[in-house]
Amino acid sequence: MSEPDLKLKPGIKMDADTANEVAKIACALKALSLYTTLVIPREDCPEDIARSVEEGTAAMQKLFTW
């Protein structure tokens, strides 16, 4: 698997190995976000999953430049 191409936002301090692992999680959340948006009809997507994906994606946007 190739390394994610996400950059830490200015002022965020994290060692490179940790940042790389967190970036992998961010990419997975972004993919899940796309999936829940495009594939699962909104009425069929459990609210807790949709909320978790949205919160996780918002948290990652505070750390990384997409």
C-alpha cells in the first residue's frame, strides 16, 4: 500500500511515523465518507455511522491538508 499523500497543517506537531499512520486512518475515513454519501441511500445509512464518519472527517480536516 502506498503512503497517503496528506500534509500536516501548519502548527500541528506529530512525528512522521505517527502522522503517516493517522493519515492512513484519514484516508479510510474519507473513503467511507464517499461510500456513505454515494452508495448508501441517505435513508438506509444508519445515523450513528453517518455521524461517526462526519465527525471523524471533520477531526482529520483539523490536522491535515487534503
